[in-house]
Amino acid sequence: MHSKIEVTAPAKINLTLDIKGKRADGYHELETVMQQIDLLDRITIELTSEGSISVDSNSSFIPHDKENLACQAAALFLDKYGCEEGVRIFIEKSIPIGAGLAGGSSDAAAVLWGLNRLLDCKLEEQDLLNLGAQIGSDVPFCLLGGSALARGRGELLQPLKHSVPLLLLLVKPDFQVSTAEVYKQFNLAQVERFPDTRAFLESWRKCDIIGIAAHMENVLESVSIKIFPEIALIKEKLKKLGALNALMSGSGPSVFAVFTDRVLALKAMENMRTSYREVFLVSSYEK
Ligand code: C5P
């Protein structure tokens, strides 16, 4: 058995995000197309004999204690499977924090996956997905990876076959939003544009990039743009710079734009970097 493993944790974006209603448990019933992108955290997991869990990182902006979802994932895994070992986790953070990109959830998913390998537990994918759902709504998708249609809290997943590869310019403005706060303020009556998920999936199946871009919508923009109007300005600017379309990811504030021309995308990146520190040219990531 190895005592150390290195795993990658890709970010995700929501190509569509619809809310069907509020549930009795306080969560919202979602219908969302999720896509991994090749913006990755790198995680080293090491077994130790001390029986404790420690988290360290190159970033001082993430918690290094039980608040960290990767730490929660390790605790849950070790507890559930009665492991005596301790774990030392190092997170090399590249995914912006509080950004709507599931960075923390992806780290947690990578730790579950990594510990399963490291401890040779041979858990089935469904067992890992169930554990992931206990940590956060986005964790099951991060475990599954690729592209998927998610329903329920986000844990009911239907994998999607590969479609056209996406070239995306991602902009994270210099503020964070609280996911819980955005959902709390969500009011169906204030949504002006809902995604047509069926039409989106039809374009997806046909590898029709124009249709895919045209059908991207996120109902949470109705809340986050009201709090931070700058999100709408970023979307507009990206479209002016040649993107087919631009959308906020998750509860925001990150915005991604779909480009078909790499030269145009690189120029747009240069332009956006004059105003924003965190600008990334990325692609859809397939497992
Ligand atoms: O599941 P997770 O802890 O990542 O969710 C963060 C917050 O987002 C929850 O506390 C909840 O307020 C909100 N949420 C929701 N409906 C979902 C997913 C998240 O209301 N489907």
C-alpha cells in the first residue's frame, strides 16, 4: 500500500442553472448542466501514523481547519471506514475562492477519491457519491466529473456524452459572494430569463456551439447581479470582445465566456487582465 498520492481537483461551471422550487429541507430543487474545466487544484494526500487530519495550502485565503471541505471529507471517510490512520493534506490552490467554481467541493471530492485509492478501500462510485453528498451539493458532480445534468440538490446526476470542446474565458472579479445568501435571497418572481434546458441539451447532442452558447442561462444571476451589478458589466464586456455568450457560474461572481476563435479569446484575455487579476483561458475538461 502506498502512503502518498497526488490528485487533481478541477473547477466546474454551470452552463445552465434553473431552480424549480424550494424544498422542505430548505434546499432548492435544481436543474443544472455542470461542466468541469481544466483549471485545477493539486492535492497531495499522505497517510500518517498520528491519527489526526491536517490541512496546509499555498493559499492563506482558505481555512486550514474543519471548515475546509477537504478536511471534512477526510474525517468522514476515515470515520466511516474505521481507519486508524491520520492524514496530511496539502492543497496547491489555483481555483479562485468563493467564486461559484466549486473549488472547495472539488478538493473534497479529490480527497474522497484519493483516500479510497490510498487505503485500497475499493468503494464503488455510488458509495463515494453518497459520501460526497453529505459534504456538499456540488461534491457528487465533482466526483463524477466531465459533464452532467444535475437535479435535486445537485446530487442526482445524469452524465452527458462529450459534445463540442469549449474554449472559455473565465473572469473572477475581486469580490466573493456567499452561496447560502444568494439562495436565501432567491425569488422566483424576480427571474426574467429561465434556461430552456431541453433546447440546451438538444444543441449539446448536436455539438452545435451556437445553440449551446445561445441557451446558457442562470437564474441565480437575478440575485447576484442585484448585489453586484459589476457581474452584468463583465458579461457585456466579454460579449463586446467577441464571445458568443457569457454567463455567471453557480451563485457567482465568476463569469465565463464562450469563444470559438483562440486569437480573439487571447486578445479578450489581455484586455480583461487590465481590469481583473483573476482571468483564465480554459477548456472543458473530460475525464
Ligand atoms: O450544499 P452546500 O453546503 O454546498 O450548499 C451551500 C448553501 O447553498 C446551502 O446552505 C443552501 O443554503 C444553498 N443551496 C440551496 N439549494 C441547493 C444547493 C445549495 O439552497 N440545491
